[in-house]
Amino acid sequence: MKTVYIIEDEEILRSLLSTFFATTFPELEVLGMTGNGGEGIEQCLKLAPDLVIVDIQLPEVNGLEILNLLKRKFPKIKILIFSGLTSPQTVKIAVRGNADGFINKISGLAELTKAVHAVQNDQQFFSPEIYDDVVRMRQESSTEHPPFSE
């Protein structure tokens, strides 16, 4: 993993994340960042970063739609959701969309550091307050039966 792209609508957080990657993960090149979901998709399709940090609430296209589109186009891309929207429904959509992690913004940079390390090692990472929901969702989906049996 060598490159990262940041999609975050709050300018101060974009700046903070850029500095965070430069100091904590100097081996990762920040290819760019934007506060607009539509522009974020365009740039990611053009630049094909290895890792995308994406918020959920964005102008034009939300982060969950970005997750689904990029995972279809680039199955090996790593995507970390970095958001304060941690409702069970939001987490469920992210998990079903194959997010590589979901970090609650209030968890801070320590959690994001753990998440980046995890995805660098081909693992997933979910903030502790989200983790139980993820485990429960995975258990439920593994016990679901197809609508028709033969």
C-alpha cells in the first residue's frame, strides 16, 4: 500500500488528516483530497489510490455510495469509513459494502492509526463501539437462508 486519497467535507479535518499521514505514515503518499463526493469519485477513478479515507455525509455523493462504486471498480482497494454517523443501519451498509474499516470520528487519530496499520496487513478494523454491531451482523448473515430451497 503506497497511496491514499482523502474525501472529507470538513476542511480542517482534511488538513489534519493530510498532516497525520505525512507524519505518521510517511511511506504513504497523499494523492489528493476533496470535500465533495462527486469529485472524490472522479479523482479516485483517475488516480486509483490504494487506500481511501471517506466520510459518509458529503455533498453530491455520500461515502457509502463511494464505497460501493469503488469496491466494484477496484476490488482490492482499501476503504476506511471515517464518520460520526455510527447508527446500526449505517454500519450495516458499510459492512455489506465490504468496507475495510469504520472509525468513529470521536475515536480520534489513535483509532485511525490502528485502522491504517490493520489494512496495511490485509485486516479489517472497526472502532470498539461499532465492533459488536459488526460481529452481530456477520453472525446474522451467516445464518440467513436463501429465499428458496431445492
